Amino acid sequence: MSIRILVADDQEGIRTAFRLILDAQPDMTVVAEAADGVTAIESARHLRPDVVLADIRMPRADGIEVTRALAGTGVRVVVVTTFGLDEYVHAALGHGAAGFVLKRSGPALLVEAVRAAVNGDVLISPQLTPRLLDRAGLSSEEAPPDAGLTERETEVALLVARGRTNAEIATELFLSPGTVKNHIAVIQRKLDVRNRVGIASWAWSTGRLRPGSDPD
């Protein structure tokens, strides 16, 4: 079944661009648009989309308020914004956002974020990963140095930390997307983390990636 999406952004050009990107996916359909937060909330409650893409700054209600209002309804909210301020990230995730994506991260990550949200995962733009180490519950002292990861699993984990989508990892390592998905599930289990943020945090906190070196 197609993933049903509501796009909420006060800029018509952004809404149109997102619709073109998402409707081009074989498993996605944009069912509605909203130019302000209140309309987004009302439309989401009425239409019950699978995912709402909400801009952080909108008239009448911002992306944080949209996230808060839809918490517990079964509608996943992915915040998509130009502004990667710490307070926005923490507020969005604290109110249950299913993702936080910077608009400059590109269309591939936007699509991946929607799929991740539907699967119960949380995808965050890699530029923000170093700031989320504490939030993810891993410190350099606590993070397992290898956790029994195979060489291939370590390669996949580092690419996740660099913000690669499953499709990009598959292309880079000459694997099928299904194999990449299976590797990520095993990595999460071995590292005892719930999502891609936890994998990325492990890579940063164990020194496998360092600020200034990634994303490339």
C-alpha cells in the first residue's frame, strides 16, 4: 500500500517540490498540503495520513506544535527545516517527532526519512549527529568498541553515520537494499540501539568518525 503523506510548509514552492519528489516514488502519495500549522493539524486529524512533513516555522502553529498535537494519534511527524538549531532538534524529538531533516540534505534523505518514520525508526540529518550523542544515550566511555560487528557491518555502520540512505549504501557496497536493511537490523541489535541515530552516535563516540571529517 502507498504511504500517504501530508506536506505542511508556508512556502508554496517547497510544497510543490516535495510533492514532485514524493509522488515520484512508487510507494508514496501526497494526499494533502497545508500552508500553516493549524491547517496541518486539522487536515491530519481528518485524513489520517501515515506521515506529516512539517516545516519548523509556519504561521499559526509551528512544526513543534504540530508534532505535539499529533502525538499519540498514530500519525508520524517528520520535521523538515532550514534551521538545525539545537533547541529545535531537541524540542521536536522530545515531543515525539519521527525524524528531523534539513532541507539541504537533499531529496534522497527526505524519502528515506518518510520510509523510516513508517517503519518506526527515526532519521536525522547527519550534520546534526554529533550534537545528539548524549541524547542517544551513548558516551565514549559506555559505547562498545566493536560490539562484535563484522567488517561488513562496520562498513555499513559508518555509512549510516555519514548520512547515507539504504539505497546509497547498497550502491556503494554493491549490495541489495534488502541486504543493507538486514545488516542495519543486526547492527542495531549488536549495539543495543533503537535506530540510525544510535548507530551514528556509536561511530562518533568511539572515534571512528570525527568532527570535520564527515559527512563528505
